Amino acid sequence: MDSAAIEQAIEAMGFELVTMDRGGGRNRPLLRLRIDHAGDAADRPAVTVEHCAAVTRALRELLEEDGTDASEWVLEVSSPGVERPLVKARDYARFAGEKVRVRGYRALAGRAKQLDGTLLGLVGDGQDAFALEIDGDRIEIPLDAVATARLVYEWGQARHGA
């Protein structure tokens, strides 16, 4: 089963694929997916166990249609969690205003390899960078300098979409 077919099936159900990892062995392959509701609305609902089960069932059907015995696969479908990874460029626009933690391949904006700040959104003509506010300073970071980025959950504070 190819990645494009998986992503297409998930999108047809009103979700977006956040991450996909393949693993396991030849006899028991593993497909681990994180899904979120599609769209940019800040008030999107949380992904529930029922949503994950529905996506799992749809993927099992897709495997069977592809001629694969779905029972041979381990499918793990989950929400991205409160500290959701930022994977696609559009995530940096979608979650503007949120606290984020960014790790770079090297020091970011002449500071450190890891920065925490408030995401200000995409910048640049090609929107190939994003801005962060850190202690009142605005810095810009190229997307290709980022190893990982994720939302930072702050306990006891209301969040967009929570």
C-alpha cells in the first residue's frame, strides 16, 4: 500500500495525515499514523478513539482491496497529541499564536539548537521560513533548518481547539 493512497483515504474521511512511520518485520509489518482534523480552524475538535478506530477500519479495507491480508499488519492510528508535531509548512501558519519548541540541525538564528517561543506564522516570499517571538524579539527561521518542531502544552492554560 503506497503512502499517497493512505493519505488520500484519510483525507476523504475529513482528516489529515500528520505523520506516518513504517516498521515491524516482513512477517508483521507496522504502520503507525498520527491524524488530525483537516482545516485551519482554531476551534477544531479533538481526535477521539472513535475517529482512530474508523480510520483503522478504512485502512484495513484499503489493504484488503489492495490484495493484502490486513490481519498481517499492525495498524496504530492515534491523535497527534497536545504537543503536536509541526511537519508541513501549512502547520506553521495554522498554529500561529501557539507556543512551540523548535530544534534545528545547527544553531537557529544565531542562538541555540533548541528554541521555545510563540509562533508568528510563515514569512518570506515563498513562505519558506517562519517567525518566532522569543522574549519580545522577533526572529526568522528557514523551514529547511528545522529538524523537529512541536507545540508546547502549557498546563492550566486554555488552548486553541482544546
